[in-house]
Amino acid sequence: MTGSICSLGLTPSVNQLGVSVQQVAMNNTLRFYGALSVYGSDIPLGAVGAITKLSTLFLAFAVGIGQGCQPIHGFNYGARKYGRVKKTLRMAIIMASILALITFSAFQLFPRRLMVIFGEDDPLYLEFAVRYLRIFMFMIILSGVQPIAATFFPAIGKARRGLLIALSRQIIFIIPLLLILPRFFGLDGAIYSGPISDFSAACVSTVLIISEMKKMTITQGDG
């Protein structure tokens, strides 16, 4: 019993750890390659700190939707009421995706207004921050599915899949990209690591969700 509880709680724990590791890797990359650019090391670090706060607001709401659905997923999956599970999962993904679309629109249409909140004295800061926000968060429009999937699989007792999804963006994709891309593209490599990792994580989450929904459909049909 203790092992089952720990395995199900491992996904959110690893997710939080992954966010911290990703932030350390990003800060070190921006500090090094920023010092080689016209922006210096301070401007990229300040900008990424501000943008992280903005993106955390979206993530908090998306994770909240996923966690709110966990009791519904768990109860109905255990009761073999797979139709309810699929309906709830679809609704959660739609809600998170609408939220992602709103966030994407705000980041793309009003980046300067958002970044002015955190400082407007340095034109170089605003120049970098606006560019970073638009590019790094470009694939946030697809990011609604990943936090929902990361909370869905532990709720139905499939902690390994949830763990894989939790690790996909923060560890599996973005850290190797941060180590590789800046060597060829400098500071831009760090910026483009964001949308590439978001897209890749969304693909992994989508494939696993579709696979699980197909299994539930087959099982439901057999039943």
C-alpha cells in the first residue's frame, strides 16, 4: 500500500523537481551566452524571471483543472465507467486548451505591455524580453494537454506514464536542447529550446492519451 501511494505521488514531486532543474539549467545558459551578446548576463536573467512568473499563472490553472478531475477519473476508472472517464478527460483538455489559447494570444499580442509590468527603464531589456516571450512561449498554445495528462495517468493508477509525461518537457527535452542548441546558435538557441520542448512534450502526451482512450474503448466494448 505504501509503495502504491508513493508511486502515485511521485509524478507531482518529480514535476516540481524538474521545474527547478530546468530553471537552473536555463539560468546558467542565459548567464553564459548572454554575457557574449549585447544584452549581457543580467538582462536575460531578469527577463526569464519575469516570464517564468507569467507562465506559472497559466500552469497553475492548467494543473488545477487536472487535479480537480483526478477524483472523477479515479473513481470512474475503478468502476469501469470508461465513458465518464473519457468525457471528463476531453472536457479537461478542452478547458486547458482554451486557457492556453488565451495565454498564447496575450503573449503574442501584448508582450510589451506585459513586460513593462516588471520594468521599463532599459530599452534593451524590453527588446530582449518581448522577443523571448514571443518565441519561448510560442508553443504554449499546445501546452494544455501536458499538465492534464500528467495528472490523469496517476489518477487511473498508471504512475509510470504520468512520470514520463512529467519528465518529458522539463528534463527529457529541454535540458538536452539547452546543452546543444546554444553551442550553434548562441543565446537564440536557449530561446528556441522552449517551443521545441513544448511541442515535443505535447506530442508525447497526445500519443499516450490517444493510446489509453483506445484501450478504454476496446475494454468498454468487450464489457
